[in-house]
Amino acid sequence: MSHGHVRGAGPACPAWVTLKDDGVRVTLKIRPGAKRSEVKEVERDAAGVERLVVHVNAPPVDGKANAAVMKMLAKRWGLPVSRLSLVSGAAARIKVIEIADGDADLVHEITVIEQGLRAETKGRKR
């Protein structure tokens, strides 16, 4: 399996999703305690790093927000929650999750699901 971003037919692979030997990694920015749980947008910081912004109504207490993120994304992407694991950022807003046994087809499917989200540069209004 190849490393890095996947390019091919259909929408271009966004920078927030990466194919690794052991699965697919997704970089997230979490906003816990939101009014409602939703995938909000893609955010690009000043350095050009993109993250999928996810709002969850669960509080950032005792792993509740992390669990809510995993459950919501698994449902949204049509995956069992058992395939998702937190790689980094357990106590931070910036997180990386891994989807076990992910491949280029999964990267494409997630990209298609999220293609309507546009990248917003933090600090600048469009």
C-alpha cells in the first residue's frame, strides 16, 4: 500500500486525510460542547495545514467528546465504530484518528462524502 495522499479519479484527496500502511488517518479539529453535533467545515491554518472541523454536543469531560466524535464519524462514513481509533490528541482539540484496514477506496468514499465542505482559512473571512 502506498503512503501519503491519494490522487485519482473523482475529487482530489484533501490534505486532512492520509493513506498509511495500516489504515487511513484523518486530522480533526474538535469543538466540544456545541449546540449540535455536525461536521462543520475544513479549516486551513496560517501554515496551510487542513483539518476537518467537527462540532459535538458532548462535553470535553472523561472522554465523552472523543467518544461522540468517533461514533458520529463512523455513522457518517458507514463504518463500524470499532474500526476507528484515536492516534493522538486525546486531551486536545486537534486530533488524529485512524481507520483500521482503510485503503484508497475508503479515502475516495470519505472524500466524496465530505466534498461539499470548503476550506476556510482561519482568521480570514471569505
